[in-house]
Amino acid sequence: MPSTSTGTAAEIGATQDSPGFLNFLDAAATPWHRLPCFPLYEEEDQRDGDDLVATVAATLAGTDPDEVDRTATLPDGLVQDLRDAGLLALRNGSAHGGLEASDYNTFRVVERAARTSVAIAQLIAVQNGIGVAALLPILPPGPLHAFIAQYVSAGTVSGSSDTEPAGQNNSWRDTTATPTADGAAYVLNGAKKFTTNAPVAGVIVLTAAVQDTGGRLRLGLVFLDMASPGVTVGPLHEFLGSRGLPNASLRFDAVRVPAEQVLLGSAPSGAGQPPSVGRLLINAAPALAIARECLAISREFVAGRAVDGRPLGDYDQIQRFTATTIADIHAMDSVVRWCLLGHGDRGFEQALAKNICTVAAWQVADRTLSVLGGEGLETARSKRRRGAAALPVERLLRDARGLRVAGNVDFMVDIQAGRTLLTRHSKRTGQWREWPDLVDCAGLSAANCRHVTALVTDTRRLSRTCADLAERFPDPDTVPGGQETHRLIGHIAGVLLTMFTVLSRAAHVDAGEDVASELTDVHCTAARHRLVGLWAQLSEPPRDFGRISRV
């Protein structure tokens, strides 16, 4: 299993439960001045991960990603090949046919699959991240556990269904589950708009407004055999990116579901959102794969070209583009490792990582398109027709843009993160106290030490801002600026988290490595420039956008 240990506890306060970013955010108002220890990828776990990556690479070796994208269909027999290789039961225990892979090794498998096809990678990610197999370990022994276990042991493809025709981010669901008179079952009615794996799934978990025996509505999870009478799978959706992903709408007409297959919750509060690890698998893993592919494409393109007799790679702007892309990949990788290798509660970090990685991948893909110019905009099919290298930048750009929407659109992820921080601070009012700036730069270059100082300053500013708003406006929905204030706070938190992880990695894992130190400097310099703009936006007086939008 991975651990978090470098240096001595006396030097850096390292423990198995290394403090998370929220602890660091709290500590910005205290004398705690050291970056928490960055988690290590243990050798045994890394060997296991290398074997799994080799397995998925071999399984997909004959797959043509451009053909999958062109036809928007998966190769015949692919799902069975994935099942036979154990790739549909990565995180489950051996008792249920699983490979017992760690979260980070599962991430690596999905990332490697995405370097071939984002659609195939997301099929694997949904199965292992938010499908019924992912929920089995947290279900208590009983009829529901036994019901799910039989599908997991058989390697059945599953999916998770939440978004309805009314749209995402609604508190309640229009899909209903009403108890039968004898209480032995529920009758399911309604529709779901987007369900990944629905066309190939044997079982799914979905959200519904469930009427309990007392007539009260509660949000619940329904575990449903797809062969149940009354279940209708709609035609395949064709997306801007992830073409070939088996995703379709569902309709439920008086579907009878045994009572033991319905798990009742309480009042709605963000229910239906995929588990945080699932978000990383579905979005961040393909994002990192896209960024790595774009870097490889840029290098291949640049290596064979010259302008005015001078190699393209000798030009300053190209060098800057390439260095920035490498720094972006390093930052994305650092955030993912922090989230999945570290112990303790990383839920908030994992939620932020969705935007951190998908927005960075989009920027890398856009930058790569600029490097290739017209050939970046041109499809691989068109390049192949004229005998040019079929570098698929156009496909990667579409895939990257789609990831910013999948699992919830990017601005809503920031809004939810901002509301989380404001709500959290509303419970801690009156606890603020100023402390002097104290920064320990052991293991860091002079430039990165300055970045740590800036990180502590901006983190303290974020804590102070949230505390002040929470004290004046206990209800987060009443803060001036509304959702835009929430979004900016969430976005700032994401920028600070990324700085936090790359600096911690530089201090504890990559200490003394010049290239890693320079990548950290490149990323943090750009991040601090972004923060200047974000803080300026947060301090702007509210405008009447409602009136303007109706003009």
C-alpha cells in the first residue's frame, strides 16, 4: 500500500495521515508554516501498476482510435476483452473476481487506456469508479450486498445514472420510486438523459425521489437489473468528444424493483454526484492522457521543421509553449498523486482536481493546436489522405473540451467548491487570529521559496476572505456577487491547491532535482499571475447582470 513518508517527523511533521489542503487552509491563520509531506508511490505498488498498464496496453494494441472516433462505435468484442483482462474489476477484492488494484494504479490504467481512446477509458472508469462494483465495498452484508456481488463476480458491466431531462444540479429528481401496497417492492417511473455504459450494462445504480412507507419523499439509490420489464434504452448519444462512448438515455415505465434493491437517503444535498475518486477516473485520467499525447505530438511536429533555415525548436515561443506544457503535466500529475496516494480525507482536493486537470488539458490541447497551426485544426483523416503524419490534435481538442462538461460543467464545480468553503467557515466564525509570516524553505530553490511565501500569503487571504464573508453572510447564497463569488473562491482554491502540491513535491520528493524545481517555478509563476486577476475580480463591485442579460 502507498504511504506518506520522506524526511523525519521532527523535520516535517510527517505522519501516515499527512494533513490535507483544508488543514493547510486552516493553518494559514495559525503559526503552522511547513508544507505537509508529499506522498510516495511505493515500489511494490508501482510494480503492480506497471503490470496493469502493460495489460491494458496489450488489450488495446489492435484498436484504431481514429476509427473509433470516426464511426462512434467500439470494436466488436472489446467489452469481452476488457472483462477477460480483469480491467472491469480493478478495485474489487479477489473474492469477487477483482484485481485489488489501488486507486492510483486504477487511475494509471484509465490514463493509459485514454492514450488510445478516451471513450474506452471512460467505459473502464465508470465501471470501476461509479458503477455498482465501486459501491460494493461500502455496502453492509445483506440482500443488497448479495444482489450486487453476483453481478460483480460475473464481471457484468454497470453504470451510474443521475442526470434527467430537466438538467443537472437539481436538488430533487423527477424519477420516482413508489412503494407497493405490501411494501415488498417499489414502482419506478421516470427518465434519465445521460447514462454511460447503459447500452452494454447489465445492472445500474440510479437516483430517484423515493416515497417511504410514511409517505415522505427521500432521495434514494435504486439498484436495477437492466433486463427488468419496463426499462427502455434510447439511441446512442454522439458527443463532441469521447465519440464511441456507450452512452444513452433511459426510460422507466412502471418498473418493479424489489424493496431490498432501494437504498434510502435523507433530504437532497448534492446527492447523485459521482464519488470523488470516480470523478478523477472519468475526467482527470483522460485529461492527463490528452496532455501527454499533446506533448508527444508537439515534439514530433517540431523536430521535423525549420523556419528560415532555423529549427523550429530553437525559437523562443516554441520553447516556452513546450516548457509550459511540461510544467502543466507535472502539476496535474502532482495533484493526482496527492489525491490518490495520500492518506486521510482528500475529498475536497479530489473534487477540485476535476477542474484542475480538465482545464489544464484543454489549455495544453489548444496550445498544441497553435504549435501545429493549420495541421492542428485539420483532422487526422484529412492528413492521412494527403500523406501527412496523422497527428490527431483536432480529436484531442474535442475530447479535452468534453471533459470540462462531463461529470458536471466546470463553472459549477468551482461554485460548489466555493460554497463548501464558505459553509465550512460559517461554522468557525470568531476563530480568526493573525500570525506572523513564517516560512520554512528546506529543500527548495530560492525561486520556489518565494512561491511558498506567496502561497502562505494567498492561502491566508483566502481564509480571511471566507471567514469575513461567512461572518457577515451566514447563508452562502446571500453573499454579494452570488454564484460568481462562489466560483471565484472555488477557482482560487484550485490554483492554490495546485501550487501547494507542486511545492510540497519539490520539497519532499524532488528536492535537489533541477528540472523538477524549474517545472515547479514555471507553474507557480504562471499561477501567481492568474491569482492577481482572480483577486481583482473578487473585489469588483457587483453589477446588475440580470438586467443586462435581458436587454
